[in-house]
Amino acid sequence: MRRLSLPLLVIAIISLACCSIACSKKGKSSKGGGTGSGTTGPNGTGTGTGSGTGTGDPGNAKAKDLVWGVQPDAPSSWLEATANQIRTEFATGVWKSTEGQMYLRTQVLKNNVDRGSLWSNPQLYEADFDVVFTNLDSYFITGSNTINACSRPTSRGWLMGLPGKVPFDLFLHEFCHGEFKKLPEEYSCDVCAMSDVVWDRPAPLNRYCDNADCELPGTAAAGCWENFILKRYPNWTHTRRDPGNHPTCTVEIQQ
Ligand SMILES: [Zn+2]
Ligand SMILES: [Zn+2]
């Protein structure tokens, strides 16, 4: 029974944790602006340069050192742009959304790691990677243009599949599925990065909802902070503080 039930469980988790395109707004994704001018917070040290070098003090925040694989052989321009997006948008998102209690520290971006279809055989990647990019020219990880990203639990923690073009809060959405083990979707909670993708959102939605502002109270998905994040990290606090500029995040590109 156990042997038979495991694949079914995995399939169920995949389908629950995938983000389908249910967005109501159309148009091109507007890229985020990187760190820009950081608000000086308790741990911040002033303004960011926008170059991807954060200046915030990590203090005792939990560091995430992730390995990012690129399934096809990507041009160096894509690798550079994506490394910059990780150093700026994604690093800002993790830092801000966790209120300075987690940050992206040392990242490795490995090019040309094709082991077969990410969608059909994610287990081929899960031992070595935390994130895998596929379909570099697309906003979708499947050819049918219905799934734009996915997270699933693995022995490393989680595996995230991303397309080559990533709207700026899509990463945080999948990050919550993986890191905070939040499986229920809440596409219509518009104050939260767990809401559906809005391609032309004017600024990153670098936060998760709580019981005070969740727009889906009483549902299984309600209250990201109290019901998921603080259950995963019971020693964290949730005060809605702005932690200021994110700490330095480095990305090493491996060709
Ligand atoms: Zn939420
Ligand atoms: Zn919510």
C-alpha cells in the first residue's frame, strides 16, 4: 500500500502546487526594477546601487544557498540577465517578504544541465538542483502554455521549475509553496504573492498575507503568515516591519 500510494501523493502535490495562468490581466510582464533605492530599515544601511549588490545586514537571518540549473544551453546574455534578476528582484523578494528573517546568500547558476523533460521527469533534477529553468523564451514551463511554474517537495527541500521569463513575483509564489510548504492556492488573495500572476503589476508584491488582511478568510489557504510561514519557522516574528535593503547575494555562473 505504501509503495503504491507514494506516486499518487506526488502527483497530487504537483497538481496542487502548480501555478496555472488564471490571471485576469493581459499584457507583457514588466520587469522589476531591482533594488533601486532601499528604504533604510533597522538592518539596512541606506540606498542600494541597483547593481544587485545588497548592503543590508543579514544579522541572524536564515541564509538560503540555492543551486539553479538551466536546462538548455543558454546564451550568455540570458545567463547574465537572470543572474542579475536573482541578485536583485528575487533577493529583494525573499528578504522583504520574510521581514528580514531569510535571505538569498550564495547562488550557483549552472548552464546546460539537460537531463530530459523537467515537466515529465522532475525527479531527474531534484537531487542536484533547487530551481530549474526551462523554455527560456517563454513565460510557461509547459508547451501547452497553461503552467508557468511549479514547486514540489524533494529530499533537498523542494524543486522549483521556472520558465526563462519570470514575472517578478512568480518566484515568491513558488517559494512559498516550497519553503513554507503551502500547498493550497489562493489566486484571488490580491494582497499576497500567492495571488495569481498579474503581468503588468506596477511593482513587486513582496509580501505574504496574514489573518488580518487575507482576502480569503476561512479557507484552507487563508493567512500565509500564521498558518504556514510561522508553522514552518516558529521562532520567527511577523510584525509587518520593512527590513530595508537586502544583504549581499552573489550568483556564480557555471557554463
Ligand atoms: Zn497569502
Ligand atoms: Zn490570503
